[in-house]
Amino acid sequence: MPEGMRRAPSQQAFIRAVKQHADALTLKCHAYRNLTEVAGKLADWADWTTLTTRPTEQRIADDLDLALSTVKRWIRWLREHGFLGVVEEGTTVRFRRGNRCGLDDDGHGNRAAVWVLCVPAPELDDHYLRTDKTTTEPPSCTSRRGVQEGPTHAREERSTPRRRNRISTTTEATATPGTRKHALQIAQKIHDASTTLRRLSPWYIRHLTRVFVAAGWTAGDVLHALDHQPDGAAWTYTWTSRDQIRNVPGWVRFRLSMWLDEHGRPLPGKSQRLAAAAAKLRAEQAVMREQFEAMNARRVGGPVELPPRLSRAEALAPPPVRVRGSGSGPSAAYRAARTALDEKRLGEAHRVAASTS
């Protein structure tokens, strides 16, 4: 048991003590969130009677969708501040001594570390053991009700999702374009769409992309710029996992810096380029339409009337087949001309016969 600490009376008391610590209240919003979530996950795995917990750091990272280095950092913070007492150090096959086959005395493989949840002793600070459930949090962070409303025991299921979306991304009309709220909504979309940027908070993403969002970029434009260069060539990746990127903010700054001109102003994004190309095409079509109408008006004999446009079914339909014996026949003008021609031939025949006789 760490000096000045005692075993936590319950899991909620442990979480409340961590959240109300003076050093925790000075953290930034995303760091405070990660700390409380790691502490909550340790409490979820704790035994009801002994308040000992032994989840692996990799299991916590997978459940919380955090980097393994982030989980190790906050577990080290909890140990340094006395909130975790070490019952048994974790061991691996590589570092276990006196065992050639890679198994311990019980025949098992790697052993996870065992910690006991601790809170400050009452004689040192009664502030950590308040019975009320009010929580003081950093002024930059909204209260994380998801941690307070979590399960009391490790095997109890949560009634609400682990993460609550505190940023409205569906009601775009509520945020005026160009405002900080609108930029935060775009940052939340980027956070949800990218597994790499999910390691950063939406507020940090807004800080990294504020210049581009102010220039009219969308979330899709930012994600496209992170994967492509301004000339359209795709970036090549030399890493196989997002955990191999140690400095995600620096990686984002480098990729987005390629989309700045010599004056430091953002280049047009993908959506802006597509909109400009569509507007140029519409303008060219309008000019061609005006030229055709002017040429048609100057034509001798008046404008040319184009035949009506047929539908696809009418254009593909076969021509009508005339059936013999039907009621349709030659027109009256054709029959009159044929009768006049026959009479003329008959008169010439009579004249020829009279001259020979």
C-alpha cells in the first residue's frame, strides 16, 4: 500500500478521488478524459471484495481505443500519485528467470500485473472522501457523466454507451460557417472518420485545422489532404499500424503544410476544386448555347427548327411494317396523276394508228 493511502472503499470512491485530485484538475481536457477513462476501466475490472484489479495494458488500450503508450502513461501517473498499489509485478516469458520452457510454476504463460485501488487516508485529506457525488472538473472540460453513471461492479453492464457524443454533427444549421462551433463540428467528423486522428481530441484537431477550415475546407478535404499531395499523387506509408506514429500532431502539420502556398495561405481543397471545375464547365456550356442561338437567328429563312427529341424507347423502336391488303393505298393526287398519264399515252397511240392508215 503506498504511503499515506488506504484501500479504496468502493470503485466509485476510487474514480471520484482520481477526478478530484489537484494535479488531475490542471490537465487539459483530452488528457483529463483519458486519465478518467483509464481509471474507470481499472475500476471495472476490480474485485468487489479485495478491490484488486489485473487487466493488461493492451486490453485497456483495445477497450478504450487508445494507444498503448497513452495507457502506460496514465497508469504510471496513477502509480506515482499513490492511487495504485502494486500487489504483483507483471512478468513475461522473456524476463522470467529460472524457467526455460517459458511457463511459470503453475504452468501459465505471461502474468499480468496486479494492482489494488487506493484512495488518500482520511487523516491526511478528508476532501477525497466526500460522500456527495458532486465533482469539480477542469473549466475547459464538460462533466463526463459517462464515468459517473458507469457500473458499480466489474460484471455489471453499462446502460449507456462508453463515449457520448458531446458535439452535434448532424444539425449543421445550428452552427454558422466560420465560427468556432462550426470548426468543432468539422473536427468531430474528422475524429470519427480517421482511426489515426482518433488519438487526438476534437478540440486539438480544430486547433490543427483552423486555418484550412477558415478557408472553406470540409472534413473530407482535410482527410483527402492527409492522404494526397496537391498534385494528386498519393502519399506512401512506411508504417503498418497507426501506433507506429509517435507524434500525430507533427505528422498532421507536415502533411497539411504541403497545401499552403508561399504566403502561408491554404490552397483550394478537393471540394473547392471540383466546384470550380463544375462552374467553369457550366460557363462554357452557356457561351456555346448563346453562340448557337445567335447563329440560328442570322440564318436565312428563319431559325432552323430542330426535330423533337425522341425518348430512348421511341429511338430504339423498329420502323412500322406495312401489311399487304390493308386499307391504306395511294393518295388521291397520285391516282389523278396516274390517270392523266394513261390518257396521254392512249391519245398518242390513236394518233399513230391514224397516220399509218
